[in-house]
Amino acid sequence: MPIRSQGYQLLPVKNNNSEHSRENDDVSGVPSRRLRLGFLILFIVVTFYALFLAPEKPSLTESLKNSGHTGLDKCASPIAPAAKPPTSTNPWAPLVVSEITDIQRWLEAPQRELNLTRGSSAILSDNVVYLIETYYPAKADALAYLAGGSAPDKYAHVVIHHGGSDAPIIKNYLVGPLPVSEQMSMRLLSEIYHESEIPFNARGFVNIEELRDVFKFISPELSEALDDLFGATARGNDNDTLVASAGGPFSFDGSTRKTWFSLRRNLPGPWLLPINFWQYIDVSGTDPSLWKASKIVYNHQIFGSTEEFLQSYRNGTLIRVPKQVTGVNEDFSWTTRKRVGTPRDLDHLPGPRSVSFAGLRFRVDRATQYISWMGWGMYLSFDRDMGLNIWDITLKAERIIYQLAPQEAIAQYAGNDPLQSTTAWQDRHFGMGLAVRDLLPGYDCPHEAVYLPATTHSALGVIVREKAICVFEQDTGRPVSRHTGYMEGEFGAVKGYMLTVRSISVVGNYDYGASIVQCPDVLISLNATIFDYMFHIDGTMEVRLSASGYLQGGYWEPLQEGYGGRIREHSMGNLHDHVINYKVDLDIAGLENSLLETIAGQEIVEQPWLEDDEWGRTVIQQKITRRIIETEDEALLKYPINFQGHYSIVNQNKTNAWGNPRGYAIHAGYNPIHNTIVGSRRLLNNANWARYNLAVSLRKETEPSSSSMWNMNLPGKPTVDFHKFFDGDNITQDDLVVWVNVGTHHMPQAEDSPNTKTTVAMSSFLLTPLNYFDSDISLESTNAILLSAPSQPGKPWGFDDYGVKQDFTCVPETPPPFEYLDPKVYDEEGRLKELESVEDMRKMAEMYHRIKFEL
């Protein structure tokens, strides 16, 4: 009997002669052996012909194309047509590999007198180039170039760890103009920071050497004790079953550098598998011989040193965690992403996918990373700290936004243990741009998305990811506008389309933020963030952020009640806030803009036309109050109560046809939150922006960002103090910047295991035209329909689809086979590096987020 294709079945076909055939069978009786043999021979001959002699059948595409009654051709390939950027170069473009290596060699030249050591072999007491990347040009220079002037000179931002100085310090330099020549010079770059000197204890990680010096605090005797107490090992072997998760910030003002380590089981998703053991380690300065472990916490017992703990362990006074709650014999398969449960009905079939039958409708210029779609235009760039930036966003050839980019992402935790209660991550420190990952075709982005690369630099070299950004158009599945009516021109709909520009950063446990360092393997808790920028045909922009990944899990016990949710026998998800800050440099009809507050309030009014009957002579109704906010001091804002209004950027000197100032409004989307905690020393002054929903300041070249890569470790003395932006400047009819926050109050639950979901962990804000136009510009779209009533009831309605064939159909190209490749990694000389093993690949990908315990 033929084997049916799995998951597919033929529907039964009714045979009108079935009864007649059955009757004939009954009359004829049992077939003779000769007849059976004849049928068998015939079957063998036919099968042999079908398998070996019959001509090859045409493919499905060819069959459809050659069929006289279908006439379907192959669809156009999903290749974006070429865009026409306003300028020949992107003034915000990241440095390419050759530019970075040229600058590295120039810095290493003896005449610079920097005494540099390459990052791959450096120790803490060396001088190391930590960062080389584009320094964005002044806005006036960039706008002059866009207006037809000459291109601004190109400069690089260089960060050097001066670990070899008598007083180790971190310094920023401005290097240029590029390319490298005799005219190139370098100077200190201090004007964009509130603290010119950056303490060495606030540094980022250069390589794993620093963490190897931490491993000595897991002594052989301590390893034996851990094995006895938890049935898990941390001996520096390949089969070690413990890793360590660190918490941050590491410093308050740069005078010291300390962190709590939490041990976890070395299994898939170790973030969810902590044990009841924490160690506090002082790693201040550049001399590891002076580092020390100052505390151990085990089962609610606090020990002043490792020796104190071991002494209690030896003499039997240690109060042990009962064996039955150590998790030794637990099944930990729940922490993996492997499919579980019974398959859903029809889920064996591939789901719907988007196809642009007539070809892609957006344009891309890969050389400048310029994109255009339906009147929108924009340049893309990328940096180490926060990743994707979008520049010069125009609509119908008029600039709406000069710069749109994330600035910082915080995650502040709560818990009844040393790690969770002291953790307040700021992911810029680890580099959300550096942590960007190649996107998964068909999973992270639709099959027909167009992918663009990103180049980032670290002390270990340059990483190029070919699929760091994806761009795609989608049918939203709902109309932008519609109405049913009977008068001419009343009834119709405009199809809803949007263009999405997306990138995903994976910082440790989440595809998003902190970091995991393996001590035996050390972890520093992090997650994955999906950055979406969505453009609509009515002039609306939506900025959406979604997070997924592993929780920074805590050790569950009854005293943790109120600090999160229990998700397994000994695991919990800890309560925390995520707040992410964006810079939105709006230019509405020019640079002269104001901040408008629009509030709907309640009024009680008596009208002369009302009578003194059962309704009374008064009406209670809404009334709009509009106010121009004049100074920065008034512009640290929260959304109006009950969202009864909004804030907007307007140009009071430019009006639409109806006399209204042209503007763009800022509307809350999903989860319009701000940080819950105010006053914590771990976020004392380094993330003041998180206290608000939005804020508006006068734009200054000396205030390019609300944060810095060192702010996490300097809450008491931040290099960028956001509150210092707000010093009473007048903000009427001037160049303004809006700082907008998104985020989530994450109260973990069982469904967050093994990973959080983007359906819930999502937040957004919208920028929408506010009297910017004279009417709805989406009516310009020809992807619309207009209906007219029939001459008499019962007849079909007439319609005008503007000549756009919505039923146009063709045979799409088969998506290419799924493939995921590692990034291209270049050393300091610009040579492509070949990784020798999967472990090397993992080290390069996770860097200090997971470091093999090597003694």
C-alpha cells in the first residue's frame, strides 16, 4: 500500500458507480488465480515504467506557468530596488575594518608615546585601546552637507585604558581628520562628559585575563565543600558543574571595584539554576595580588571571609541546606528550549508567510545604508554602545527627525539575597551594539526581508555581522482608515502597510542586557532586545522594544515571597524593572521648535440655550487646555493622568492651512512606564532619566547622550548626569531633543520559563503628525478602494481600486535553505581570524558573559 505524505491526507471522493461495482463483484465471485497473476504482472510493468522510463515531471512552477488555464509566472525576486540617497556618503557611517586598523597602527606608532599593548595579550596594568569608532559630526556641519555643501571631516572616538600609569585612568580622545595622514592629530575629548577623569575601577572588560585572577577565590578546599554541600563541582575541569553569576554595579564612585558572585549549575539556562551560595569579592585596582574575598553568604549565614566559612564547615557548626532541597537529583531539562508537550492541531503545517508578489516596494542603497519607502527616507548607522541609530528621517522630502537612537537600558532587581537586592544593570556598559547578533531568516524577520551588516570594535579586534539589521514591509492586516456610507465618496478603505527596521542585541541571559561570567564558568546576567522602528503611510512612526530570554533567576525559598515568583522547585524569577531611554531629535518644519502640553480637563458650564428642566442648566464636559512649556526645568515629564492629553513638539512660526502650528505628538504605546525606585544608591545619579516618561532639553553638542558606558559603575559620580542637562535654559522656538522612555515592570511568573515572551515583555511609543499636514496623507495611497452604492438594492456595489491589482498572483521564489553563520572576526591588524573550536566561538560570542574556569 502506498505511504501517504506525513500530515497530509486525501479527501474521500464520491463514486456514483460504487454500488453498481459492488454488485458486479458479488456476481463474478472470487477471481481466478490466472486473473490475479495477470494483474500482478501488469502492476509490475506499470511501476517499472513510472519509476525508470517515464519522462521527468515538470516542477510545480513550470506546471502552473505552462497550464493554459492558470497563466502564473514566477514572482520577481525579493531584491530591493536601488535607492537614491541625498548625498554620496553617509556622514554618520561606522568605521570600516581598514579605517579601524589604520587608526590602531597610528596610535601604536612610537611618536604617540602611548606605550600600548594589544588587547588580546594585555593585563590590567597595560595601556590598551578599548574602543575605536566614528565620532558623529556636529549637526550644523551634517545639515550643511545634506543641503548641498561639502562633507564634514571625519573623526574617530578613541578610548584608552591607561592601566600602566602611576594613577591608572581611562581617557577619551578625538582623533582625526580621517583618513590617516600627516594632518591627523589627537586631543582629549572631555566636553561631552560631566567628569573629565574616568576612574579605572569603572572600566569595561578587555579580555578574560582579569576574570582568571578571580578564580583563585574558589580554592581546592572550597571546591570540596561545594561538592559536599550541593553535589556540584568547581575545580577548573571541563566537566565542572558550577558557574558563577556576577552582579553590578561594581563601584559607587570609582574608588573601589567589588561584586557579588552567585553560583549556578552549569547546564543549559544556568541563569535559572542558582544555588544557595554567594561570595563578595573586592577586585579594586590593577594588582590582582591585592584582591580579596570579603564575605560568603550560605543558607542565611554570613561569614566574614572564606576561611571563616570553611572553619564552620570543618567544625560542624555550619547549618546546612537539607540534602532533599539541594536539587542534586532534579530533572533540569525544563531550562532548555527543546519542544515539549503534544503538538497543536495542524501545527505540522508551515504557517502563513508574507510575499510581495509584485516585488519589494522599498529601496536600499547598501553603500550608504540609505532606505526609502512610500515617501519616507533615512540613513542607518551603528555604534558599540547601543547599536542601531537612524538619521535624517524625512517624509515627503521634509526632515522630521535628525537622530533617533536608544541611549541606555537599565534593569533594577529586588530579592532577599545578596545578588538580586544589589543588582542595577546598565547595559550600555557591556555594549548593546557589540552584542548584536545575526538575525534568523524566517524567524527573527520574514523570509523576504533585506539584511544589512554592522561593524563594531572592541579591544580584541573588529566584528562584522552580515545580518545585523533587517528591513521589511508588512501588510498590517487592518486598514489605516475606512468608512461605510451611501453618498458618493463616503465608502472605502486604505490598506495598512508599514516598513520595519529591526536589530536584536543579545546581552547574556536575555536577548537584551546585563552579563554572565562563568567563574567555574562565570556569568553576568543579560538578555536579548528586539529594537523595532516602524513607519506607517499616514506619517506615524512607532518605536517598539521587545525582550526575550532567560530570567536572572534567584534561589527560591519561603523568605523570597514578595520579591518575585516561584517557577520551579528551587528557582524563582525576581521582580525587576526594565527602562530603556531613547533620544528623539525632532526637527519640525525646521530647527525652531517648542514643547506643547495639551491636556483635556473637566469643566462645568451653563449655556443660555439650556432650559431649567430635568436636565438642568449646566453641562459637565471636557475642554482642552494648551500650554507652551518655556524652560527645561518644567520639562521633566510624566504622561498626563489617565492619558488625558499628550506632549508634542511644534513650530509656532509654521502653520498648516488652518492656522494650527505644525507639529508631531508623542503618544504612549505599550507599557508606558518609568522606574519604580527613586533614591537607590545603585542608581543615585547615573540614570536620573528613568524617573520620567519623557523629558525635553535644549539640544547641545556637549550633551549627545543621556548616559555613558561608565555610568553603571559610577552612580555617585557619573560621567553623564542627566539632571545637569536641565539648567533653566529657555526651550521656546529652539532646537530641542526629546528623551523618551519605554520599559516593563517585570513580575515573573511560571510562564516566563524557560524564556520570557515578546508578547508581554514589550513597550513602545508613537510619534504622530499633529496638524503637520492639512489632512490625512494616507489618502494619497492607491492601495485603497472606493465603493459606490448600486442603482438598486440587491445589485453588486461598484468600486474603484485605482488600477492596483490586489488579486495579482504569481509563483514566489522558494526561500533559500536556512543557514546561520558566525560573524567575521578581524584581529588588530585587520586579518580575518579563524576560530579553532566551538569553545573558541563561544568565548568570542559571550566574551566576559561566560568565561571558562581555568586554573
